[in-house]
Amino acid sequence: MQPRQARLEDARPDRRVIVVGDNGLTLRFIRNLIDNFAFRVIAVIPAGPGGQRDEIRRAAQENRRLSVLEAQQVGADTIREAGLTDAYAVALMDQNDVGNLHLALKIREMSHYLGDETLPRLVIRMYNRGLRDHMQKLLGDDGVFVKSDADMVARTYAAAALEQIPPGDIDIWGRRLYLTRAADPRAQAQWVVATGNEFGVDMIPDDADEAVRLLCLEAVAARRWVRPLWEKVAGWFRQSLHTMRRTFGKGLWMAAAVLMVVMLGGLTTLLTVNSLNQSREVDGDFWDALYMLAMMAAGGADPDTTDHWELRLTHVVVVVSGALLIPVVTGAIVQAVVERRYALAEGRMVRAVRDHVIVVGLGNMGTRVVETLRERRIPVVAIEKDREAIGVRAARAAGAQVLLGDASRPGTLQEAEVKYSRSLVAMAKQDSANLEAALSGLECKPDLRTVMRIYDPEFASLIRRNLNKNRSLHEASQHSSYSAPQVAAGSFARELTDDEILETIPVRGQIAYIAEVTVEESAWLDDVPAHKATASGARRLLAVKRASGSIRWNPDDGFQLVCGDTLLVLVTRKGLNEIREFCRPQDLGARGRHRHEVV
């Protein structure tokens, strides 16, 4: 049996998804499936009050695409009653990891028992990372998507921290695409996703005036994989100074300074006094004996009593100072090792950092944001109140520095080098803690970029608008705030989208898609110029992949599309349905009439 894939008839907006769960994420997930992807949803919830059940019931009364099935205890038989054999997918969104796994296994077993030739897709919400990583052994790889909320939201928060427009980097066909608010002269090609003003936006227009979102193709040579040598040297020098400043105490600094002055004085004497030696016999007086004793006791060179007294004095002072310098250096090394271990144990900074991201809160989501940033080799300082938090060890393992303290205190942020940071990401569980940390960061550094995790979408939007009120719609936002359940719901919904949808681009409540569709034989787009695949307000052709594997990005109008070509397109929902239709086989009469109409 194979997982249920997007078939030709699946293009109709009546594909059914069974959703199990009654929490806030489930409600937002259902809305995403209906509003953005035109699915028909059957919500399976326990009978009676609790969770977001009343809100789900009200949503079903207002939207004919949503129906509700209630049961005293939700199990595999309930899923079967909801229409398992005809369902396109089943989403298990409860917060019970073991319960979700148990139900998923029962659903797979029941599908085989019922003789379902095409298995429904399974999307499973799972918190436990260890269990999540081994789910494929139990359920198989085909058509099973096991994710956590943290996995889904980390990419969005990390992109915002790096001043990118979510979803951030888009890697397709071996190339990197990214979003901007204004034309980027470094891009190899760029296409307008949306234009707009304070009254609304227009998706995929022809006119680039008032563009608020552009999709750019990174030039092949634009990415720097090796930092310039001077940046490495400067970073090493800053690191060394920071380590010395934080490690050495005042006593060691003073002792080292005195010994260095003595050494410099001796060097000056040896360089300037070069003709004071006079051959003379050793009289064996007290001063010669003292000179010989000091040189030998200090382990210096063999004494020479025939030297001039100034040179002998210099010899003694330098040798004795050298002997004293050894314990000073040894003490500095020991203190450095002890100080580093103490700093790690006490949650203090252990090395200098610049152009870094500060992440506040090391819960599941905060830890995943840290790991996502570190995967891109971004320096990270994580701040956490609880030294026993699981994320502390994970963040350190990822290469981030962990500072134990209260991020709402300016002193903690100053120790995290906030004045040299590029952004602050507040990922604590409480909205108030995130808001307080962001405002404290702005107090320390007024131009600091902030990203906040806020539960309620309306509250998040209000915070974002008020903090960015002095910026125009076409300027990059200095402050971002996102509802984690809302972001996660959209990401979970994308796991159920058609195979040809590669990425979704949200723009102020509207959605554009990047999709790939293959031109079939006798389709309307078989053997026509490339510009026929583009229509203002609906779809725009980005690239064409030949059956041989060669790729043409941003093809000109004269480029000819042929059977077997895979088209990469930027589309709205309407445009996606159109491009699907144009790539399917058609009878010759209908094909000719349609070509005449679109010309």
C-alpha cells in the first residue's frame, strides 16, 4: 500500500482531513486548512466541555467546510466512523505523545484491515524529541509527518532574528530564494509577490510600484563560504582581549606590569651600555660574591665578575624578574582554567562575542531557535533563569553560550553584550516576560532588533504595529512578534498540502505559493511560449526544468515549453488550480479553443 498522494481529482476543494484534538493549536490548524488550502475538515473531539471544543463547534456552525464528530472517548473506531477510508489525511494534534502514537498505530492497522489501497497521510504532533526521531521505525516513512510545535516555529523566529522575511531562506532546485521589501540589485532575478498600501495588497501583479514583497534569486557567487582573513584575525584578537580582561585579577595585572617594566629597563640598559666592560681581575669582594650568588640562585647564566657594575646589576635584576615571571604566568593559566570552569558552572559569559543573537528562554521552542541559528553558524547567547532547564545543556551542545539570569534586568543584558548584538529573540513561555525582556533590551540599545513570542495573534499584531509605528510599509520592520500557535498551525497545514506546493508565502493575511507542476503530453502548455504560463494576479513562471535535468531560471518570453518540462511557479490558490489544469492532457479541440482565448 502507498500513502495517499494528490491525484487529479484531488484538485477539487472537497478533500477531507480528519483532525483529532481540541486545543488552541488545533483550532488554528483547522482554520488554516479551510481558509488557505480549501480542505474539508472533520474535527473529532471528546463530548462535553473543555479545551477549545465550544470554539470548534461554533466554527462548524459558521463554516460548511467544517463538521464535528463527538465521542465519549476518541479512538480508532471514532476515526473510522469519521470516514477513514475516504480521508485524504488524518492529523493527530492532541498534546499527549503516547496517545497520539497509540492512535496512529491503530489507524495504520485499521487501514490495512479495511483493505484501503491508498493509506491516508498522517500528521502527528509530538513533543518528545527522542520518541519523535524513532517514529518512522514504527509507522514507516511514506506519508507520515511527525513534528513538534518547536520544529515548526523555529524557522520563522530565526529568520526574523536575522532580519529576513519569514519563511527565510527558500532552497529549491539547488538555488536559494529569499524575500525582500524592496528591489535587491545583487539578485540574479526577482519577481513581485505583492504590492499594496495601508488599504490592502494585490497578489502577483504586473506593476512593481508600491511593491511590499519581492521574491529574489540569489546570484551564484553571492554567498561567501569563507570569511576574509582580516575578519578572522579581528575576531581572534577581540576574543583574546575579552578572555584576558575577564580572567586576570588586578593583582596579576599589576605584577605582570611591574615585571614587564623591569624587563624593558634591562633591555634598554643592555642596548645602550656597550662599552662599559673593562678587563680587570676579580678581587673577590663582597659585591662580586653577591652578584655570583644571585645569578646562580636565579638559575641565570654563568656570572661574569669582569663586567661593568651596571651590566652586572642589569643581569641580576633581569634574571630575578624572569624567575618571578614564571609563577606569574603559571598563576594566570591556572586562574584562566578555574575562571572558565567557574563561569560555566555559574552561567556566566566565557568568551567575547559580537554580531550575535540573544535568545531569551530555553524551553522547547527557545532551544530549537538556538539550534536553528547555530546550524547557520550564527553566534548565540542564550539567557535562562532556571539552571536545571533541559535546554541549557542542549544550547551548550549546539555551541551557544548560556547566561543564567533574568533577561528583564539591564545588567544581565549588558553581560550578554547586548550593545554588540544584532537582535534579541524573546521565547519565554509568558508573554509578559517576553515583552519585558524586549523593552529592557531597547533601553540598553535603542536600535536593537527584537523578536517576541506572543500567544494571542491579535495582541502580537498590536505590539508589532505600535513598536514599528514610525516605519513605512516599505521599510524593514525593526520589531517582530508572532503567535507561536498560529505559526505552528500554518506549518502543520503545509505538511498536508499537495506534493507540488513547495513553500507558502504569507503577506498580510493572504497567501502565495511556490509550486512545481509537470507539463503532460497534449496539455494546453505543451509546445507554447513561456509567457503563456504567466497571468497577472494569479501566476508567474519562475523557472523551467527540462526532462534532461537542465534548469532555466526566469525564462524569456520566447522560451518554448514542451511536454515533460517541470514548471516552478509563483501562484495564488486560483492560479494553482489554473496551472494544474493547463498542464493536464486535453482533447485537441478544447486545447485549440483555450489557446485562442488566452492569446
